[in-house]
Amino acid sequence: MCCRSQPSARRTIRLWRIVAAIAVVLTVGLEIPAHAQSLTPTPAPSPSPTPSPSPTPNTIAYDRSTGNATLNLGSGFLERLGNQASNGFDRTFRNNPGGGGASVDAEAPRYRSWFEGYGIAARTDAQGDFVGDRRKTFGGVAGFGARIAPGVNIGFSVDQSRTDVDVPLALQSATLDLTQLGFNGSVDKGPWTWAFALVHGFGNVRSSRDTGFGFATARYNAAIDGALTELSYYWAMEQARIVPKAALEYVRATSASFQEVGGLDPMAVGSTALERARIMIGAEVGRYFIFDRKVLDLSAYGKLVDNFYQSLGSVQVSLGAQSIVVPGIGESRYGMDAGASASLSLTNTARLYLNYDGKFRNELQSHQGTIGFEYKW
């Protein structure tokens, strides 16, 4: 019994040694990878790159506003020139200086000059990503005209103005100094009058943009070109008149490219061009009164406007490698113009006048007042 129990005990001991060896091998095999991983350095997370600021459409709201202002100032000057060439009061005294049946041959003055001062308050409402603006313009006009043949008149004038542009929601402002040269003429044939006007203007813009860390400023050039043709019919009724009119107008405004300076992240802005063509159909009504050898003339007009073609232009705005293309702003296709005039003829050669002109669109409202003096010789 004793001899048989010893081999059994030795086998039991050997079995436990094998089990212990396997356990050790398994334990070492599991610990080595974990230990190896702990020795491998964990790379530090790389910092995410700081995104470069990108320009937004309202970054250059002032440029879009001054472009629209240049376009509208060109239109306004064209229409004043056309109205001056063909409006009923001027036509009455051009061919009938005494206001009571004097012949054309009795018309002594062949030349005339005029001087005007005016102010404009305009507002462009928010449209798309444009936040809206307010504009104030003050200017003066000096002109010279001549009757080169019976019923044929020409004139030349200079308009100098300054416009203050305010874009309050974008913390931006600008000034536009604009000089416009205008040429107009008219031809009378019985009750019909054909008139035309041409305008060329040039100016400069100074802008300021609050960046939060100073002001980014810029200076750049602007220009305007335009033409207008108008046909009217003078229908007299004793001392009153009705003058239906139809006109076609085209204007084109451009601005040069520029680079802002100062402030935080000054922008580079490309050149742009805006174009517009419109048809205007309406009528003037008026009446004059004679008292104490003076003539008081009162009139009013209204016309429907169809902007049948508008190319509002686009401009590229860049900041470093980032850039976007920003569309221009304009006015609604359809609208209305209205106005009134009071004129006092002191003599056959001198008169004073006051005019009001209003423009009413879905995105634009403009009000202009003008005081002027005309002298003929």
C-alpha cells in the first residue's frame, strides 16, 4: 500500500506544476502587451486650426449704397434737364413771351442762364442681405442755354453735389462727391416737343467701416453716364395746360477697385458696374396767373416708371485667400414719380422757381427740393 501511494503523489505534484507553468505563461502573455502599450507615448492632440475670417455681403454695404446713389443722381439730373427742355411753362414763354398772343418773332431774348440749389433725402429699404441705408445730398447747378433757331433750343449745365451715406446697422458710412456735365436740347413742332439730355459725371468716394478694432477706410473713384429722350404734347386751354409726356432713359454707373486700410482685416474690393433702362409715361398739368405785370405759374406732374432692364452688377470682396461675390442693390421694377412746381416771373427776362420731386418705389423713397433763378437776355 505504501509503495503504490508514492507514485500517485508524485504524479499529482507534477500535474500541479504543469498547471502552474501554464498559468504563468498566460499571465505573462497578457501583461506584456499591456505593458508595451503603456510604454508607447500617446501623441498629444493637434490643435484645430483657427478659421480665417471670411467677408460677408454687408462687409461692403457702403460700396453697394454709393453705387446705387451714383445711379440715382445721374437719373435725377437727366430728368431735370429733360423737364427743363420740354416742360409746359418754359415752352409757353419760349414761344409766347408776353403770355397773351405775342408772336415768335417778338421774342427778344435768345440766351438764358440759370442757377439752382437743391437737397435730396433718400432711403433704401432692406433687400436680401442688404440692411438698408439713408442718404442726404446737397448740390448746386449752373447752366447756359440758347435759342439757335425758332423752336430749337440747346443748353449746357454743371451739377456739383455731395452725398452723405449712412448704413447704421452695418456701422458704415461714406461720402460721394460727384460732378456732372449735362447737355440738353429741344425741338418744337406745333404742339409737339422732342427733348433730349446727355450726362457724364465723375467723382470720388471716401468710406469708413467700424471693424470693432478701429476703422477701415478707403478712397476710390466713381463715374456716371446717361441719356434721355422725351416726347411731349402741349395742350393749351386758355391759361391752363395739360402736357402728356413719354420718355426713355438709360444710365450706367461704375466704381473702381480699391483696398481698405486700417482697422481689423481690411478688405480688397473689385470694380463694379450698374446699368438701368426705364420707360416713363405721365403728364403735367398747370395754370398761370397774371397780376401786377408778374406771372405766377403753378404745375404738378405724375408719371409711371417701368425699370424694364436692371443690371445691378456684382463685386468681388477678398480677405486674404477668402473671397465672395456680392450682388448690387437696385429698386423695384415698377414705381411712380410725382412733383410740383411754383414759378414767379418778375419780368419777361427773370423768374424765380421752386420745385419738388418725389420718387416712390418698393425699395426706394426719395424727396428733392430745388430753388432756382433764371435770367434771359
